[in-house]
Amino acid sequence: MRRPELLAPAGDFEKLRTAIHYGADAVYLGDSRFSLRGKAGNFQGEELRVAVRYVQGQGGKAYVTANIFPHNRDMRDIEEHMEFLHDVRPDAVIISDPGIFMICRKKAPDMDIHISTQANITNAEAARFWQDMGARRLVLARELSIDEIREVRSRVSVELETFVHGSLCLSYSGRCYISSFLASRSANTGECTNSCRWNYTLMEEKRRGEYLPVFEDDRGTYILSTRDLCLIEHLDQLAHAGVDSFKIEGRMKGINYVAGVVKAYREACDTIAEGREYAVDPRWIRELAMFSSRGYTTGMFFGKQPDQDYNFDGESYRMSHELVGIILAKQGEVATVALRNRLDDHDLIEFLSPGIEERLFTAKNMKDGEGNHLHSARNEDIIVMNVPQEARVYDIIRRQKDFRSAKTEEPVITRGT
């Protein structure tokens, strides 16, 4: 069976480089003005050209997002952007609005178009419509079950893409107005404030000031917040259903998330391609617990998402490990490291490097740029330190959160009904 593409988020150049380093086949990135992740670092003007060339130079593919729902005032800028993309030549542009689709066809007629999940493709007829319009790939709605995906596959020949990991939105296909109402920032133009994840209480109209419990603790309740999607246990079923690309959500997430998720899913995808019976490595599950998440769910994959997959447990975010630094250069067992956290001599650390992922190492022989020995270094310091031979340039270093006393807990991945 052909190995599905692994598509990773690239919110800025460092995340892009990390995704490619840990094995992504492709990345998606965008300009803040036209992307539904307007608060990510993103790429402006020539930065976008450089990013696309870097990815393609590494043998990967770069897809540019232009999936906002624009107003009339946006159209002139969109026309200019499509002309620019025609010159940059990414591997595809991701679009949700028919108006932008037509502008792209006019300004960049030879560029592949992927239809965004925001277009809400939930049935085979909608899929055939976009295929007839000339789309190269369809990013299916997150609300589809495996059986519905299989049916769409049987009736269209274009490529199909589905999300397999990352944050889920309570609103249908991500079309949300809560952020606009509460914060005057539209999710549909890339400015979502994630207001569905704020703490809420319930108050009856005639009992002002009296807050009623709704699965509530002292921090409120998360009735609008779902757990994060995780389908690593079911990738073989998606592949057999005819999905061509597995997409990871997270342009707003950090490189600890990007590195860990991409690495785990890379290994899983490779297992599918080898043709043997698909078996989940328990290490992948442990890896996926190491960075911030809201717990995991299989979403709508098996039908309606069960009630327990909404965060009524009072714990909105959880993580077991924190980022320490990134290896910038290496010679033998000595490396230059960019720190992203405090590091003390003899701290226990881990390297996200093939073959040594779960081994503990002691931070030692730390020096500054002038060769002076350090007992402690801070976030944003550039230091020289000993690393294992297996560590590679651009590998990340991390450690257990509250590493001096805490114990790591494995995540629970709940299965839908």
C-alpha cells in the first residue's frame, strides 16, 4: 500500500525546519493576512519565498494557506497575493472560499489548489463539485466517520486529506463566531482568541450572581472545549479508506510539539508503508504525552464523539516534558545548543534522537562562548555542552517537567462509540 503523505504545520521558519528535520513530507504555511492562523509567526513577502525554496530544496512540498473567508475589502490584496504565489510557485495553495478559488484560477492558472477543511466537505456530491471545478486535493471535514470517508473515496479520484492529530474546534468545521462576539476578533479571518477554551459558569436569569455548577470546579467548566484529536492508533484504517495525506494541526504550537508529533507519526506512517500488520508502538503514545495537550480523543472517526471526550475533568492542559534547547551545531560529542529554558549542571535531560528517545543523560561540561565553565545557563543563552553521539543537529533537548520530583503519566486515548 502506498504510504500516505505526512503533512505538518509550519507557523514560523523554526517550526518549518523542525518539521522537515523530523520527517514531514510536506508543510503548510501562510501569510498572516490570508491564513486562519493569523497569530502564528507566519511568513511575509520574501520570507514566504525563502521558506518554500527551503522545503523544496529538502525534497519536501510546501502548501500555502489562503483559507480565510474574505470580504470585499480584502479582494485586491488577495489578487496581488495570488500573483505573488504564481511567481513563488509553492506546490499548492489551500483555499476555502469560491471567490479566492476563482481569483487563483485567473492569476495562477497552473497552480494546484487544495480545498480547505473550512469548506466543510461532508459528502461525496460536494467532493465531486470541487473535483469538477479543478481542485487537486480535498481536506475533508473533521466531522466525517471512517465509513463516510470511504464512501467519498469511492466516488472521486482527487487526493483526500484528513486531520489525524491536534486541537479540535467545537464549532462545525471550525466556523465559529464566539471570538468575534466576545473579543471582536474573527476566527473566520484568522484572529481566533480560542475563547471556547476560556472558563465559563452558568447563571440563571433571575438569580444574578448565583453561579450554578455544570461539571464545575473552582476554575470553572470547559463545556465548550473538546480534547485533542489523536488517530495514531487507527492510521491503517484511514490509509485503507483511501486517504492520501495525514495532516497534523498546530501552527500555533511550539517546536517541542512539532518535533514530537511529527517524529511519532513519521514512524507510524513508515510502518504502514512496509506492508506488515499495523501495530502501535507504546513509545509513540508516551511521546505524545510529553507536550501540552487537553487529553486525546478519536473525534468523529467512529461516529459521534462521546460525552467523556469533552473536558469535564477540570484539567484543561497537561504535559509531562518541557523544552530545554535545540542543537545548532555538533562535532563528535560536543554541541552548540540554543537554550529555551534554564539548565543547571547535572540536570537530567533527554534527546529526541532516534534510538535514544527515552534514555536519561546528565547535563555536563557546559561552557559559554568564550570557553568558561558554567554551573547554570538561562533561556536564550547559547552554550557548548556534551551530547550523546547519536544526537543530531536540530534535534531538541527536553526534560521531565518538575523533573526533580514529578513522575511521568501516560495519556489516555479514548475511543469513540
